Amino acid sequence: MHPDGTLVAKNYVSQVWSSDFGTGAHICRSIVYDIEFSISEDATLAGMLLNDHTSQQARMKYTGDQAKQAALAAAGKKNGDIFDEFKV
């Protein structure tokens, strides 16, 4: 609602994001998920709260491929480090 009590337009949130940040709400949701995903996959639950999402499907939709690839690369490096400890 506007301060005068009138209802806002359906795309109001996206318009506000766009005017303040140069991009709409869809990309901002993705940015939130990517930032949280960079912390940990479990942290994306915080992204769900910030984006007011209740489904894991939304979480997966908005988490970008680049964030997922970076997580896989980090996991691969961590696995390599673990196995390096066992080399004789």
C-alpha cells in the first residue's frame, strides 16, 4: 500500500528495485540466492526467508548456474585436499 492507503500496482516491487538498483525483483532474488549459496547451500534457506519463498523449487530456480558451478569446483578441490592427505 502507498502511504495514502491506495493499493500499489502488481509490479510495484520490481519497479522500486529497478529505480533504486537498476534491475527488477527477479534478478534481485537471484542475487540474494547466489550470495547465500556462496556462504553454503544451507544458507540458501536464509535466501528463501529473504525472498518470502516457501518451496525448495523456488530456491533451485533462483540459484544461478554460476553459483552452482563454483560450489561444485570448491567441493572438488576440498575432496582433492582430503585425498592428498592420504597419499604416501
